[in-house]
Amino acid sequence: MKIAVIKGDGIGPEVVDEAVKVLNAISKKYECNFEYKEVLMGGAAIDKVGEPLPKETIEVCKNSDAVLLGAVGGPKWDNVPRNLRPEAGLLKIRKELQVFANLRPAIMFPQMKDASPLKEGILGDSLDLMIVRELTGGIYFGDKDRIDIEQGQKAWDIMSYSTPEIARIAKVAFKIADKRNKHITLVDKANVLENSRLWREVVSAISKEHEDIKIDYMYVDNAAMQLIRNPKQFDVILTGNMFGDILSDEASMLTGSLGMLPSASIGKNKIGLYEPIHGSAPDIAGEDKANPIATIMSIAMMLRFSFDMEEAAKDIENAVSKILEKGYRTLDIMEEGMIKVGTQKMGELISQNIK
Ligand code: NAD
């Protein structure tokens, strides 16, 4: 099983190292071989070869079975030209690998319920919702530019979606909902945007082939509010690129910390891209303070979706749960009476619990 490893910038290398430790523990337990190939992307690539996504990285990723990514970006590269920014590399690799479906679970471990900023009565003991976000279209990939005008400048970013783009992500959402609680909420802005009206038509047509799955439609402003008011009403949230980006960060906070949530990006090919939903956290980089759990949980998704190793994926989720149960916490999820540990110690504890 070939895995391309992109450590990236900021806390990226720190959290990826811990995830690899856990993968090695899985490899030992299941006597299987993961072959890692490290490649550059983001600021690290800009510094070394002058561009955020070198050709070699694309090739290695395309020749792998899965890609493990830390995070890219940071203030050091904030002022480089737009097409050379670290984030441009991230958008391009998603497009190159054609991973159009971004799966972002928001799962709260019962042991973490006090870390959620919501009142206990709202969340109860647990939360388990899945955001299915379109990843390679919409406003982030549309034509964008600026022109000078008399009073300054004018800028635009075009948002467009086609029927096939919407249909393929909708089908992923229906497949996932079928294995969960059979309820999809399509989040859009159909009262204002033509794009959203097309999404509703396409999703509604597909829903006729899945009559056992309940489908609701909700405006994004309402969804942002409902996620705080009553998050348990959601099972699968299906949405476009930008709304999914924003709502999944909001959903992550319900569970306590950005540092807890994994993501998987899958598409037409068998190659999946696995990464935590957080960024490079330059404010804590290099200090052994980052929470590696989001990246470690991304490995669980890799085993589940790319390697069909469900039991191994569960081993990782159980090991994380066990360590939280024992009271170990990184700084971002620290609470009174718990045991504070750094990035490396957290990775070590979780890998030791893969048995
Ligand atoms: P961020 O996610 O990096 O950090 C937001 C806050 O959450 C910070 O206070 C940070 O310390 C904290 N945090 C994030 N991950 C954590 C972890 N694992 N453990 C503990 N605390 C954690 O978002 P930002 O500050 O908006 O962005 C920083 C840089 O990351 C920017 O350059 C941005 O473009 C980039 N970014 C990259 C990705 C990606 O690579 N997929 C995603 C988002 C942002």
C-alpha cells in the first residue's frame, strides 16, 4: 500500500509524524506493509523549489494508493503572488487527484463533552454528523480577477456548478446516508443564488431513486444557526465548496476543537486524500502543542475508504477513545483534572494502544 506523505508547513510535520507512528503500529498488528514516499507541497515547496506544487509531487501522489497531508500555509508566504501561494498547491492537488467529495465527520467523543462550548442539554453525550462537501468546483475554482476602476479596484470570483458536478457529489451523499441514519440536509442559498436552485433540482431528482432516505433543504444562514441551536437534527449535510468549508469549521467547534476532526477526500479514481480539517496553526508550530488526533483519525478514514481495513480503522478510533478516557489531553482540549501531554506523547500513547 503506497502512501504519499506531504507534511507541509507549521504544525503539519508534527502531526503527520504522529499519524505515521500510529500507521506503523497498525502495520505491525496486521502484518501489512505501508510504503511511504515523502513529497513537498505548500510553503516548504516554495522555499525549496520555488512553487507550491512541484510536478514530482503530483506524479508521486498519482502513483500512490493514498495521500496523507498535514497542512500548508503561514504568514511567511502570505504576500507571494496568488498562483504561488501555498493554498494554490492545495487546491491544485485536489483537482489533479479529482477528489471531488470531501467527507468531514463531526464526531464528539462522550469523554469530550465538557470541551464543547455548547450547553450539555443541547449535545447530550454525543454528536455524530457527516458533512459532505463538494471540493473541486464552485467559487474557489471559478474565474477570478481584479481591475482598476476610478474609485479604486473591482474584484470578482465566479461561482458555477454543472449538473454532472452536482449529481456526482449528491450520489456520494446518498451512499453515505444509506449507511447512517438515512437523512440528508441539502444546505444552500436557493432564495438568492441560481447555483443553489440548480443544486435543489438535481438533488431532488436523485432523491426520487432513494425513497428510503429523507431529504430536507435548508438555507445556509439558517443551517449556521441550527448547528448551534440543535445540531442533533442533522445526519448528513450535503453542500457546495464554500458553504461546506465554513460550516465544517463551525461543526468542529461543537465537538471541542479543530484539532480533533479528520477529513477524507475521495473521487473518481481510487486515490484518496486524507488530512485534518485544521490549518498549519503557525501560532503553535514547533512547540509540541498541536493536537495530532485529527490527523490520526484521518488515518482511520484512509484505512476505511482506501484500504478497506475497517477493523484497523476501528482499532485507531478505539485507541483514541481509550486515551481520552484515561484523561490525556493536548493543550487545545485541556480541562481541569486532566493530564496535559504534548503532540509526541499523545501520538505515542495512541500508537501504544493499538493492540
Ligand atoms: P488554523 O486551523 O491553522 O488555526 C486556527 C486556530 O486553531 C489556531 O489558534 C490554532 O492554534 C488552532 N489549531 C489548529 N489546529 C490545531 C491543532 N491540531 N491542535 C491545537 N490547536 C490547533 O487556521 P488559520 O489560523 O486560519 O490558518 C493558518 C494557516 O493555515 C493559513 O496560512 C491558512 O491559509 C492555512 N490553512 C491551511 C489549511 C490546509 O492546509 N488544509 C486549512 C486551513 C488553513
